[in-house]
Amino acid sequence: MASAWNAGDSGRVLALAAQVSGAAADNPGFLALLGVAQQRTGDHVRAAQTFERLTRMQPEVSAWWNNLGETSRQGGDLVASERALLKAKSLAPRDAEVHYNLGLLYIQQQRWSLAREVLLDAARLAPGFVEARLEAAHACHVCGNIEGEEAMLEGAGDWPPQPAEQALVLASILSVLGRLEIALKVLAQARLPDGPAAQAMRLRIAAQRVALYERNNLLDRARGELQQLPLALLDALPADAHAARIDGWRAHAVMAARAGRQADAAALYQRVLALAGDDEARAGAAFGLAAAYDRLSRYRDAWQALEVAHAMQMQIVRQAAPKLSMTDGQPLPMVTRTVAAREYAAWKPLAGPAMSQSPVFVIGFPRSGTTLLEQMLDAHPDFRSMDERGFIYQLIERMEGAGQRYPADLADLTEDDAGQLRAVYWKLVAHTLPDLGQHRLVDKNPLNMLCLPLILRLFPAARIILCLRHPCDVLLSCSMQSFRSPAFMAMCASLPRLARGYADAFAQCCGHVEVFRPALLEWRYESVVADFDGAVVRLGRFLEVADASPFTRFATHARDKQFIATPSYAQVTQPVTRAAVGRWVHYREHFEPVLPVLRPWLERFGYDS
């Protein structure tokens, strides 16, 4: 039996096992070979029975519990699988394979937070365990943990070729992180399945390439790749080739939308919705359908599609971050971290870098025009942007990990403390922008608006640009975006919850602006599109640049840059337009109930008329 197993002949292992009887049938070595052969041939129920016998005979052997857990999972008994794998983990807490198998179980159950935890443990225990790193990155992706994704995918370009299904997942995650060339390499090396399934997988890989090129604004390449996916070919696929059809239809839909053929895009997204089974695919199709209907002025249909999209995303939130799905869940916990004027008055004075040696922080509620401003700044030769990064939040986590309270213990930071935190920040920046050199850094992260105490403690001379836009247009735009973060999925699930988040965020931010009095420019979206040249002049003066004209070349710069890590990646490749001003009025009936919550901010920002 061992010889047959080593030769890869599982059928012969089973044939030989059938000849064993008596005491030999209770030999652990015999049962182990029998169990793995049953598992290899797909007889998972009998394999689980075999390994269950082994756990009764030798309950202290973690391998039997691990195999029992894995075969039970493959056989569909998820309760027994978790029980067995948790037992294996208790017996062998440093066995990476046990953590990996438990992570696969949690992914199958869509318990994403638990999956991320155990898969990150597996990768830490065995850094070279590529499969564990890939699945850990997948779980981090679903949970909105960008830093975890990046850490797990370090060196992914050198990984061995992956089975096609895993390669599609890996390429999708790499795309979101802006690693186009590595994603394309992963797809080129993907190991196709045997038999007729290979053709369907080739189509899925082609569809993924379309998505990659479109996401990086390489539209000619995307159109070329789309020629491999004629709709007639997708329709002629076998009845069970759902994944290939869905991927192909989505590729056609996104390119139809980019070409302005919104009716075609809507029809394709409707086909995806009718066939897709998982929440993520349905949510993505519903968001695409809503955008197409909005551009077709079918506003009632657009809102109905948004309701479907948010319902699907809330299903994801319930699995990835259950607490956020509760009505009292706080998607923006930082809003409660405040510094009062009397507390700030007691802070120890600290020196800080000059304005020219400090980042330019671009803040504001998401969908307020922060990406447009970021690309304007990045188009200037004196500045460099690093897309959205949560480095300020990482510094807060570092403080708390060291036992410090945020923001209370900012008051007692020493020069050394502040210097160390700045050094950590610049180290993170250097990893993202190794060629920053003497350029002025642009740190654009909208929700850094909630971290002004730390920003101004470390960089008191920093220029802060607060992006503003009509609150109702902001909320509508947020509602129409498929955010990755479970916190934002939860907050955007309904207008009342989103309006409350907006009000809470600005109450905290504006309160801190009054306390700290930073060097701050209010950058109003409507004023920018109404008088772009005047806005450029104001921006140049605020940042003290000698020549502000490069700011005007943002669209060309964005097209050349290709990857832009926000939902506005397509819009910022075009000149400024008033098309997005006042969109919310088409949905006024849905906004009426939340206007009382927004009224103070409409008045404060001058939008009450």
C-alpha cells in the first residue's frame, strides 16, 4: 500500500486495503494510508470515518484530528470539521497546516474575521507557506485590512504558478493594490484544469485581464482582450459554466460603461444579477446597474438597484465584522477621540519640522473631491502622492500597542517620542515611495480628518487641505460606491446611518480645527469646477509654490499614472466638469428624512440656499 501511494496510485491503495482483515485492519499505519487514499479519490465521508477511528485509537495525535477536520470539511460536515480542527490546534498550536485548514473552513463558512486571524497565524508560523499567504491575503482583502494584504503578498511575483482558481483571486487582490505587472504574470502562469473545464477557465482569465487593464486606465489593451470574449461564445458555453459567463458579462459591462453605452451596460449587469449566487458578485453587479441607470436618468430604477447592492454588502458585513451590522455599531470609532481646548492648553510644547519638510495632508469625507485634488498635486514636480494609506492610523495603533492612550497621552509626548513616531511614519512612506527624495509628500486619506490631534502633534506646521462638497452629493456618491471596507459598507448601507456618520465626522474634525487652528485651506468642489483657474491660484499661494500651472495638467498625469487607488480612478483622467454637482436632487425624496441631520452642516458650509 505504501509503495502504491508513493507511486501516486490511490486506486491500488484502496484495492489492496480491501484485502486486509483482522488485527491488521486496526493498524494505524494501514488506516492512515486508507484514509488519505479515500480522501484523494473523493470519498470524503468514508475518509472521515477512517480518521475518526484513528482519533479514538490515538487521541493524542494531532495529525489524525487535522485529517478528520479536513475530510469532514470536504464532505460537507462543517460542525464536525471545526470540532476536529480546534482539537488539532490545541494539540499542535504551532502546526501551520492545522491553522491553514481551519482558515479554509472559516472561509467556507464566510466567517472572515476568524479566517483572517488563523491564516495570518499560519503564515507567521511558516512564512514560506504560499497557499496560507494567499488565503490570508484573501481574508484580509474581505476584511478591508490593506496592510495585511500587502504583507501577505510580499514577493508574490516570485511564487510558483498557482491553480487557475487561486490565480484569479490572487490577481484580483494584486490589482486592487496596484500591482498590475505581477497580476498579469500570475494569470499568465496559472495552471489550467484538465479536460473541457480548461476552455471556460481561459475565458475567465481573459475577463480578468480586461478588468485589470480597465482598472489601470489602459483601455486599448482592455478592448483588445475583450475580443477574446464574444458574447455569442459566452452564450454557447455549457449550462454549468456560470463563473465564465458572469466574468465575461462583467468585462463587457464595465467596458460598455466606459464607452458611454449605458443601456448595454445595464442589460449585462442585469444578466449577472440573475445568475450570480454569491453576495460579492451580486453587490458588484447591482452597483454597476445603479450607475448605468443613473446615467440613463432612470433614477427610481437606480435607487432600487442600490438597495439590492447594499443588502448584499450587509450580508458580507455580517460575516466579516458582525458588530458593525448591529444598529448601534460605530463604523467610525475615531469620532469619539477628541481633545478639548483646555486639554490642548496643557500640552507640553514640542518642536516640529518646517512646513516644507512636512506632508501636505488632504482630508475630508470620502467622495468630496479628494482624489481630484491629490492628482492635481501629484502632477506638480515638487510633490509626490502615495494614494490612500492608513499610516497615521498605524501610528495610533503603535501608541496604543505601547500602552499609551490616544489622544490623551499626546499631551506628555517627549521630543524623543515624537521623533520616533515621525521616524516610523517616514519609514512607512519610504516603503511606498522609495524615490520620494526632496519632493513634498502628499498624504491623501479622507478619514485622516479624524486624526488631527496626532497629525498636528507631529507636524504642527503641516498644510491641511479640507475638501468640501454639498453634503447630499457626498452622501449620494458614497451610496453609489462599492467600498472595500466593512466599516464603510455598514455606514453606507442606509442614508440615515450615512448622514449620522457624516455629521459625527465633521463635528469631531471641525471641533479640532477650532482647537488647534492649523494652517488650513477649505477646498470647495463646486468652487473648483466653477472657477478652476482661480482655484489653482489659491492652491499655489497656500502651498507657497512659485509656479502653480502644473496643477492644471492633472488629467494627463492621471492617465499616465494608470493606477489610482480610489473609486474615482476613471473620472480624474477627464477635465473638471459640473456634471456631478447637484446630482442628489434627482433623489430628493430619499434625502428628505435625513436633511434635519445634515442641516447644521449645510448651513455651516454655505449650502443651505
